[in-house]
Amino acid sequence: MERSVLALRVLSPAAFTVTLFVLWEIACRVLNVPLTILPAPSAVFGALWQYRAPIASNSIVTLWTTLAGFLMATVFGLLLGILVGWHRAIYAGLYPVMIGFNSIPKVAVVPVLILWFGLGEIPAILTAFLISFFPIVVNVATGLATVEPEMEDVLRALGASKLDIVRKIGIPRSLPYFFGSLKVAITLAFVGAVVSETVGSNKGIGKLMLDAQASFQVPIVFAGLLVLAFLGIVLYGLTAAIEQRFTGWAFRGRSAN
Amino acid sequence: MGYGRGAAAVRAVEDVSLSIARGEFVAVVGPSGCGKSSLMKLVSGLHPPLSGKLTVEGQPVRGPLKSVGMAFQNSNLLPWRSATDNVLLPLEIVEPYRSRMRAERAAYRDKAVKLLESVGLAGFTAKFPWELSGGMQQRASICRALIHEPDILMLDEPFAALDAFTREELWCALRDLQAARNVTVMLVTHDLREAVFLADTVYVMSSRPGRIVRRCEVPIARPRDLEVTYTEPFQNIVHELRGLIGARH
């Protein structure tokens, strides 16, 4: 049992990834693709190793701006979600405003943020925050708003206050929605941070890739993409693990027993 | 009018008045949609009455009553809590347990486990609702309604979703619980055999507007055994009640 799970979860994705890289390498060599168009994986990994110091230092910047923005979004999104889900009137009033706000492409906000806070990490953090709080709010609010009236009746029959009902039923029930939205939010926060770095910044993977592109060091650009993909998977995996840990009851079929 | 230490009356739906003695087991039967559940929600204070007066224990009902425990057709157990934690829920809400929860959690937990064991759920107390069968969930749900030692237990078709054999098992579980705790029970059901088997008094409601058309005392001695349901006097009462419901064929 343990062994087959290991094979499914680890070996199978690893095999696919390696196959993909091998195919990519073969395609580049056979078709003789120029290095400036699509470098082969060997060149990309070579660049990754050669420039490991700047790539690592810039990755850490991107990682921490992403996480800072994500944490802000988590706290703010959870609170706003509870507020929005608390009452139908608040839901009806705030929801259109939030949709309007969410429709603004966040790239367009970055120049404003740079204007306010200057070049640096703060615009990246704020962009990550702005882009990622919305799914959290929507999910928490939906979780609260869709509590079964019968479940509420159980508590109301005991004379429970609205606060009691939200604490005992609303919040636990919306936790799967909340943690589900974290998986979406972390990916978005990452996008936000990198977008902001690309538009204007002095550090970060986005900035590194921009500089490499300007000097036609295409393997470094691709190395940056690889690092981004890797970080994205790690962050997603972390939030997915947290989700499993806290809302196992909602995944009964798979994790129970 | 009111619910009292001796006997009293409650008024609801339309010209409905029933008097329930302390420790009495009352069943309300009627065709679907006759307002049985509404009656129950009114009495428990879940829905405020639009007009008319409603008193329980001499006090007008203004909101949910803490002296009432309720169980519904669906067990409505919280899926993120184990059976024991589900049963503990009312103690986290109702005073005076609520303020003592922190200090006496272990004692309360013990009490919940004992209650669950008394309805045959020994060994399932740590299970989550989805790990329990429908009948087990309903047992836990009734335990939850009883844990804060309410004076009145209100059951809204609690066994309607169960199969016939599980249902009969739960009748006996409920019969024993009620006998042991001497709690007043108001059971809403559309199962006449269930009503006659369990109740001291059966009220028959008519179709809309909901009215009590008959009050029928069940003369069979208690505690009753399931065998009773196959005897002639039992069948006669059920037959008579069936006639009163008056659905057309």
C-alpha cells in the first residue's frame, strides 16, 4: 500500500518531468534550435548552476515578497470574508464593489504603487496582496453564506447568538473553502510579486529575467522560469499540505480511516 | 394556558391547543403539510408566532427555549466533530454549562460518552459522523438533544429517514431513554405505529389549516415491548387513527 502510494505520488510525476526534459533536449538538438530562441535544458541547467548565486539571492527576495503579500491577503481575506458572509446585506453591498476592484488588472496598479512607495519590495508585496485576497474573501463568504439552515437551527434552538453560530458552525464549515482558496491565492500572490518585479523593481526573479532578456542571455531567462515553476510547486504543495492537515474531515473518502 | 408542573396547554398554528403533563410522551401525527413541524418550531421558539399566544411553563415564548432539546429528521451532526464532540455542542452554548466548560471539560466529555454508550454507541464515540450509519447518527443526534438535561425533548420525525428495522431499534432506545430520564417528549411523526408504540397521548392533526382533530390516549401499559405492535388492541388504535387522517384513495 505504502509503496504504491509512493510510486503514484513521487515516481510517476518525476518520470514525466524527466521525460519532458529529455524530449525538449532531443528536439533542440535534432532541430538545431538557436540558443537565443529556445535553449536546451542542458544549457538552462548550466546557466542555473553558473549563476546560482544571483539566482538564489533574487529568488529569496521574490519568495519573501510573495509570502508577505500572501500572509497579508490571508489575514485580510479571512476577516473580510467573515464580514461579507455575516449578513446578506453586507454580502449584497460589498460583493459588486469587490468584483469591480478585482476586475482591474493588477499590472496597471503597479506604477501607482511604485509612485507611492518607490522602487523596492513594498510594491511587490502589495501587488501580491492585492491580486490574491479576492479568492479568499469569496470562498470564506460563500462558505459562511451557504451554511445549511437546519444546522443553524440546531444551535438556534439552544438560544445561541449569531456570534456563537458563526464560531461553532460558520467558520469550521467554511475552513475547507478557505484552505482551498489558499491554494489559488498562493499561486496568484506569486504571479503578483513577479509581475510587479517585471514592471519596476531593483531585485527579484522578475527583475533578473528582465535584465537577462535585455542582454540576450536567454538561458538565464529560462533558468528564471524554471526557478519560478519550482517555487510555485513548493508553495502550492505547502498550502495543500496545510489544507489536508486542517480539513481532513472534508476529504473523508481519501484521508479517513 | 401554559406548560406547568402539573398539566398545561400550548396554543399554536390554528386553534391548536395541547396540554402536556411533565414526563408525558406526546406524539403529534397528521398528513404531510399539516403543520406538524411548524407546531414544533413554534413551541420550541425557533419561529415566533405571527398571532396568538404561546406559553410554555407559564412563560410566553419569545425566543428559543433552553429547557428544550431538539432533534430533526436529518441528524445534522457537524461533520468536523466526532460523535462525542457533537454531543458536547449544547454544553458549549447553554448556561450554566457554557461558563463551566473550560473547568469541567473532562467531566462533560465523560457524561457525553456515557450518554452515547447508553444508546448503544459504545466504541463509536470517537468516530466522525460519516463513519456512522444513519441509525447511529440519529442516536447521536438524540443524545445531543438530551445532554444539557432539558425538560422537554422535541423530535421532528427523527426516524423518518431510517429503514424499518433500524427505526424499531431506535423506538426502543428512545423508550428506554425517556423512561430513565423522565423527560417530557413531543414527537412529531407521520408513522402511526411509531406514535402509538411510544406515546402516552397521540394528537391527530388535520390538513391545512392545521388543527387538532383528535386526542387519543393510548391505554396500553408501559413500558411496551415491540411485540405489542402485533397485538389486536394496538392494531385497532392504529387503524382508528388511520381513519382520522383521512387521505383519499
